[in-house]
Amino acid sequence: MEAARAGEAGLGFAVVADEVRNLAQRCAQAAKDTASLIEESIARSHDGKAKVDQVAGAILEITAESAKVKALVEAVNSGSQEQANGTEQIGSALTQMEQGTQNTAASAEQSAAAAEELLAQSESLKDVVSRLTSMVDGAASDTVSRRTERGPVQFRKRSLEVAAFPLS
């Protein structure tokens, strides 16, 4: 109203005042929008911080679980090495047992051959003893028959010496 009374100069003032008013309203709206954006950014920042905290917690859990897995892998590795050593010892023991078995088999073969040789020698010795017995019995019966003609027979112990009998 004042502008209408002032005339043409007032009309220019009214336009400027109207523009200042519009500018002030737009500034107020921009300030409200900016405040709203700042509040939204702060809320998002808090949400982002919470998510970062969750990620950090998850990373800590993963690190702890990773350490547990590492310890388990090391235990498995240690167990595997112990098993490998045990398997190696078993292999060595089996090799020694095999050698012992082979030695026993060789000894058994030698014993069997020696037994066969002893059997052959005993058969030969039995034959020699049989011939000696028949020779001694034959000589004794001749002596007995000769002494019977002469009188009672007196038997003496005799030792029979055998120089050498081949046993093989």
C-alpha cells in the first residue's frame, strides 16, 4: 500500500520488496531443505557407522575363526607327519620281519638238509653196526664152540676200537 501512495518510485520499491520477500522465502526454504539434508546425512552417517562397526565385528570374528582354522590345519599337519613317521616305522618293522622270516626259512632249509644228512649217516651207521654185530656174533659163536670143546667159557669184556667209518 505504501508503494501505491509513493507513486512510480514506490512501484519499483514494491517490486524489489516483493523480490526480496520471495528471495527470503526461497532462502528460508533452502535453509529448511539444507537442514533436512544435513539431518538426513547425519542419520545416514550414523547408519554407516553402525554398519562399519558391524563389518569390523565380522572381520574380528573372521580373524578369530581363521586363527582357529590355522591351529586345526597345523594340528592336522602334525598328525599327518606323526602318521607318516609311524607308517615309516611300520614299514621298517615289516622289512625286518621279512628278513627274519627269510633267515628262518633259510635256517629251516639248512636244518632239513642237515636232518637228511644225519638220517643218511644214521642209516649208514646202523648198517655198519649191524655188520659189526654180525661179525662179533659170528666170532663169538666160533669161540664158544671151540671153548665148549675145551671146557666152560669165560667171557671177558672186550673193547672194540673202530678206526674210521665214513659217515657219508
